[in-house]
Amino acid sequence: MEEGFIDYQKVLDNEEHAIKSTQSVIQKAVDWFRSKSMFVLAYGTGCGAIEMPPTFTSRYDIERIGVVGVATPRQADILIVSGYCSYKTLKRVIRSYEQMNEPKYVIALGSCTINGGMYWDSYNTIKKLEDYIPVDMYVNGCMPRPEALIEGFVKLQANIKDAKREAGYIKYRENNAFYKTNQKKIFGDNIEPTYEANFVGMNQ
Amino acid sequence: MIDSLAKHYEIEKKAERLFKIRIDQNELLRTINFIGSSSNFMTLSQITCADWIEDEVFTLNYILTTEQRNKNLMIALDIPRDKSKLPTILHLFPQAEVMERDLHEMYGIDFIGNATLYDFALENWKEIPPLRREFDTLAYVNEQFEFRAGREDNKDVKAETKRRRAEAKKLKAKMEAKK
């Protein structure tokens, strides 16, 4: 394991997720192009959102490796969950994720998405992000520096290019019941933000 | 200004620029109205709440600030935990809307007259308000979430810090003795 990354942790790298079939030449080319053009949804949860402006602006300039920010989920390839996720945020994250077009990938930034981090005993912060949406890359740290985020992107590019591992969106499609069950466990039947929260006082 | 208020209330000086008065819960509106109109404490900067479960009261502090932002006045009052109701001060300070809504969500205090006491930060919360002290956060978390393996050997932070500091101190003393 390289310092600063849980890239090769067991969760993501077990046998069942390894792709055994070989790629065709065209598929290889498509994956190569795909890895060089990653559109990131401009969305921040938690404190990790602070690390993104320097990553995207002139100091670290992640655009040189083909990573660009876009405004809406429908144009985005990558969702960065940048830090702790409360119930309320997670609902929006899931909704954004489901609106994104495939192929789509998730980068989870910070300890909080991995095991709850410093919010491990919080009553409304989730502990494992991968229970609710599939995660393609974890970048650990509290908070990870932009360099760590960039290395996470580079690793993710390598994964996309070599198609080493089943992408998250395929898992989400095929094991949808698993994710929906977990989401239902904490949200009840209002999985998506249905805007049917307790608005009792609104009518007065 | 403080002197003029001292004629009407018993003012306790908590710090150089912080004053406190303690009132009964029925006097809330009258007091805030009076202080807000007759003195320079014209802005409501915060409403805080402490849960004294042993005394079965919530202590609320309405913190008022002067126009120059150089003095704070805390208006403290106790309300019973089981019948936690207070009149809203929305008509005096519109910014109280969010503060009251927050207190309603976290402690279950009803502010009569505030129409916005619906879900705020917590959506579809079904338990008792989470900052009330009878709410067992750890039990709730253990029941609600599944932890990732690897936290079993976590140590008590305070004890561990103490132990490490003692070790470092010992090491330092040893090094100095060598010199």
C-alpha cells in the first residue's frame, strides 16, 4: 500500500471484482480516451470541498491531466464525495449520482467516507460510503492534500485505462438491490429527496 | 447603558465585555422588548441552550449585542424539560427564526408563534431530539450503522495521550542525563 492511499485495499480489490476477459483493440482505445477526459461534478460535501479549489486552479492545475469541472450531474463523469456525509447530504449525493450518465466514477475523499473518521459516533453521519453508492477510489487523510487527490485521479485513470477492475457504475447497476436496501435502512421509504419532510408548519 | 439597566435588573459581570441577567421564563418578551428598545443592546446574536438533566431544566441564553459590537448581554432563563414551551421573539428579531428552529430540532423546545418549526438539518428524524441528554448517541449509532473492521483495537484517547506524553518525557529526561 502506498502512503496516502487505500487504493489496493481489500474492499475494492478482491477477486470477484477483477475483470478476466481481455479487451478488444477498440475498447482499449475507448478506455484510453475516456481516462484522458474526466469531467468532475462541481459539488462539495463536508470540509474536503476546501481542497478542491486549489486542485482545480493555477497552483496545482489538475486540468493538465484532463480533469475538468462541470456544473451539472448530467454532464459529469466523476463525483467527488469530499468528506463527511450526513443523511441529508447523502440523499442529494445519491440523487446526483443517479442522474449522472454512465460511465461514471466516484472518488471518496477523506477518512470520514472510509470509516466515519472523527464523526464515527455521530448520529447522522454515515460510516461507510460504499454501502450506499459504489466507490471507485478512496483517498484517505484528514484532509488529504491536493497532491493526494491528484494521485487518486492518476490511479483512477490507470484503472479506467487498463480496465483492471469492475467499475462502480456496473456494480451499482447489477447489485442495485444491495445499495437500495442499505439506503432504505437509513432513509425509510424516502430514499430520494422527495421533499416530503415534515413541513407541518409551512401551511400556517 | 449598563448602569441604566442596573436600575431594573440584577446584572452580573461575567467578563470585561460580557454581562448576564437572569429572569423568569414569563418575563422573556417583556425583558427583551424593554432592553432592545431602551438600551443599546439592539441585535440578537445567538440563542444557546444547555440541558441540565439533573435539575430537569433547559437553560436558555439569549445573547444580545450592542450596535458597536463591543458588549454582550446574556439573558438567561430556565424552562422545565418536560414542558419546554416559550413564546417566539420573531416579531422583535427576525433572525431568531433559524435559531428557534434549530433549538426545536435539537432539543424539542416549542416556540409558540414560530411557524417554521419543521425539519431543518435532520430530515425524517424519528427519534427523540438528539441533543437532549437522555438520547444515547452511542447506542443509536451502534444500532443504526455497521462499522468497518479495524476499529476494535481503538484506544481511549485521553489515556493514550497521557501515556505517550509520559513516555516522551521519560525519553527526554534520559537524553538529557546522557549529555
